[in-house]
Amino acid sequence: TSTRPTRIRGYFNTVFDARLTDCIDETISGVKLKIRFLRVNERHHSIAVAATRGLPIDPIRTRVQHLNIQAATLDDVAQSYQRVHELGFDMALSVGQHTNDKELSYYARTPSGFEWEVGWNPIVIDETTWEPST
């Protein structure tokens, strides 16, 4: 999250040649966030920036809300999900599919409150035909 999302996106554009993939306007804990998804390769997104400027609160507990680990197979996701449960970690979000990148994933919460996402099979972007949308 950032109170200066344009500067953050500019940084990733300049340093990593990040390109806008799409946008989602999401309400979290009653606060409307404008989230911009950026890609640096054919993966749907490598970073997402949520604008918090002018909002009464930041509904995300940490500035970096989560990291994603992309699993090679659906079995890897299922086995890791089972292991997370067996070890007693809190789940932030159960298994589901994102609306924009179509990745099947779940989010676990680490002891520090940071979220860790394990996902599989996100869409691949064709740079010659992709058009950003909301």
C-alpha cells in the first residue's frame, strides 16, 4: 500500500520496465482501494500497488501485504495447503480463484501477521494483444 502510488508505479516502471496489466477497485474492511497490477514478464502481475492517500485508515496491516509462491502443479498447492493446516497456521483466505489472473490459490498468515500465498496456473500475458482493464 502507498500514499504515493504514482511514484511507486513510476519506480517499478523505470527500474523493472513494469507495465500495467489491469486495475481492481476493491473494498477491504469498508475502505475502497484502487489497486493497480503491474507485470515485468508474461506473468499476469509481479506487484500490485494499492493507493491509500486520503483514506481515513489503511486496511492492510503491513505495507507489503503478501508474497506469492507459484507452485508447479495443483498437487503442490493441495499438499502445501494440507501441511499448513497440519502445522496449525492461520488461514487468511481459503482456496479460491482470482478474478483477474485466474490463479487458484490460498493465503496463510505467518506468526508475524504477514500473508503468504501459494498459487497455481495464473494466466500468461501476450504482450502483443493484452489491453489493461478494470
